[in-house]
Amino acid sequence: MAKKKRLFRFFAKKHKARISPTKLIAIAFAVIIALGTGLLMLPVSSAGEPAGFTDALFTATSATCVTGLVVGDTGTIWSGFGQAVIICLIEIGGLGFMSAAAMVIFLFRKKVGLRQRMLIAQALSLEDMASVVRIQKWVIFGSLTVQALGAVVLTLRFLPYGLGNAAKWGLFHSISAFCNAGFDIFGHNNSVMDFSSDPVVLITLMVLITVGGLGFFVWEELARVRRFKHFSVYTKLVLIATGVFIVGGAGVILLLEWNQPGTLGGMSTGDKILNGFFQSVTLRTAGFASFDQAALTDAGKAVSILLMLVGGSSGSTAGGLKTVTVLVLGMYVWARVRGRDTVNVFRRSVPGNKVQDAMTLVTLVVGLAVFGAIFVCATSPVSFLDSFFETASALATVGLTAGATSSLSTAAMYLIILFMYFGRVGILTISLGFLMGDKAESRFRYAQTNLLIG
């Protein structure tokens, strides 16, 4: 018996050692999605007929990956229990599985070991494990505080609809906005379009979306460092990029949609500006819609696709390529145009491997989005532009749709499910965790050859 126990421990340790942090995070998200799917298939989760496997899997993936694409109106097809399951999946997916695990560790005052630090660092996109615990505490307590404040403001605004509805709507939509999920339970199947002229609701949601999309590392530094010039280069870039994409995106959307019927055309000047900024913010992977996305001009849809693919910032509740990734790639292109090999910013040079990571990620995501659009267009009665809108929304975990979701074939629906999972877990995380080849190839180099480029 003792020999069997020793043998079991040996194989357990050996198996445990083979599971890297990237693999464990990817597996954890898959397990959460599977559990959510099972719960949503229960009769108690549905307001009518029990959900089928595909619909339950699609919804559980969308909630866990904080996307927001839905097979039907969340406020009517799911019961109160089903909606509770969805919001729990959103919270876990938004803060990350390791954040939830760390919360348990902190509550029971357990020591955070090296392996746990490695997992949390990977989940939050951190390279310095020394600051993991401090930043993780900011993640937990900061997130809960911001969501609570948002819930109070929204609850007070929704009081005319009854105290029960106000409390339920306030809490649900505060979590959904902060986690950049975009789910709503108003029951009208039109997201927040009924509040397109309500500055309190839209501005509150915009603040929650933006704060959630800044990234946990930026939060911690903003609280600790008071002056902009003392911020790290990364935090400076995040703040600058966030401001540029929000203001620039709003400006382009207002220019393209100002007189467009069905979007901004029928609104007052003040409401046009408010909804233009809301559209720019919600495209950063939040997924709430204050007007019909299908009514956007073709140019408006193209700009929306670009903003969706950019997304929020690293280590945040948002998805997408991430602001600094796009900024680094843009700076590299600008440097190469001027004949320079290095990217310099704020008197610092960006390492070459970071530029390569940015190029790899952009190529993978854009390539997948285009391939997915072709597949959806070929298998479903949807135009290429609307298919591209759908795949970009899924990969960037946005959740907006130009009306394609309800027309997806079964094959296209499963592709969107995979895209939502890839978008949340991270293309590079999956690549490094599961698809990394033999490292022996990097130990030697072949003789160089010259190629004609351009």
C-alpha cells in the first residue's frame, strides 16, 4: 500500500509539473464554460423551454469570455436563476479565474506560494512576480468597490421602474459594464437603446467600461503615483492611447453617422455627441448598443471593426489586440518609414521581442477575423462586411452585432464560440501553452539569405 501511494505521488507530481500556467488558465476557462453550460441547460435556468446544448454553450462561452453575443434576449429567455448564473460567469471571466482563486486565498489568510504567484502573474499579464500580491489585492478590492459604486448610481436612476427592478438592473449592468461584457436584462432585446437620451445611464456605463478596460496594473500605479511624469512608460502609453482612441473614434463616428437614419440622424445635437462617444467607448469590447448597429453605414461598420479589434489594455477586463500592442506596432512602422530599426518612446527603447510579439498578435487576430468572416459568409446568409463585424466582435470579445448572430448556421455558431474563447484566453497564451514547437530549433541558425521585400 505504501509503495502504491509513493508511486501515485510520483506520477501526480510529474503530471503537475507538466502543466504550465498558460495551460492551466486555458483549461480553467474551459472547465468554467463547461460548468456554466450544464447549469444553463437545467430547466430552472430557462423562462420557457430548457435551453439546448448549443444555445447554452454559446451563452456560457459569451458570458465567461465577457463577450456579450447572445442567441436571444437575456432578460426574457432566461429565468432569474439563469441570469444569476450568467452574471457569475461574467464576474469570474472578467476578473479572471485566478483572481477568484486569490480572493479565497486572501479570505482564508493562506500564503501565496511561488506557483500561485506564477499563475496570477500570467492571468494579469505581469512580468514582475514581486508585485503580484499587491496588484492582485487592488484587482479584488478595487473591482468590487467600482462595481458597487456603479450599481448604486444605476439603481438610483432606475428607481422609477420599481425598487426590485432598480436593484436588479443596477447590480447586473454595473458588473456587465465593468467586466466589458455587454449583457443586459431590460427584456426588450435592444440593449440600452431605450436610454439613448439618458446621460446618467450612458455616462455611468462609459465610466465603468473605461475603468475596467484600463488594466489592473494601471489602476495600482494611478493610486500609488500621483504625477504623470513619474508614471511608468507603459502606464503613460495606456492613458494616451485610451484617450486618443476614445476621442478619435468618437470624432470619426460622429462624422460618418451624423445624418444617418437609424443611428445618429434622428437625435438632437447633444444626444448625437453623447451617443457618438458611447459608441466609441462600447466598441472597446463592452458590447452595449445605444442604437441599431445594423443601421450603420458601411464606413461606420468598417471603423467599428477597427476599434473593436484594438480593444482595451493588457491585464484588464477588456479583450482585443490591446491599446499598447497597436501603439507599439504603429510606432515601429513609423520608425521603419524613417529608416530606423528601434522604437523609442519617452527616452526609452522598446525591446525587439516586444515588437515581434505585437506583430505576431496583430497578424494572428486579423488573419483569423478575415478567415472567420469568409467562413461565416460562405455558410450563412450574411454579407461579408456583417460577417467581418461578427467575427471581429467575437475575437475581440465585444459582443456587438450587425444582426448576423440570429442568422448564423450551426457551423458558424461553433466557430464564433471558438473565437470568443480564443479572444478571452489570449491567442498568444494558447500558442505558448499548447502549440509551442521544439525549442532546439532556436539553438542554432542557418546561413542568412537575402530576399526582396516590397
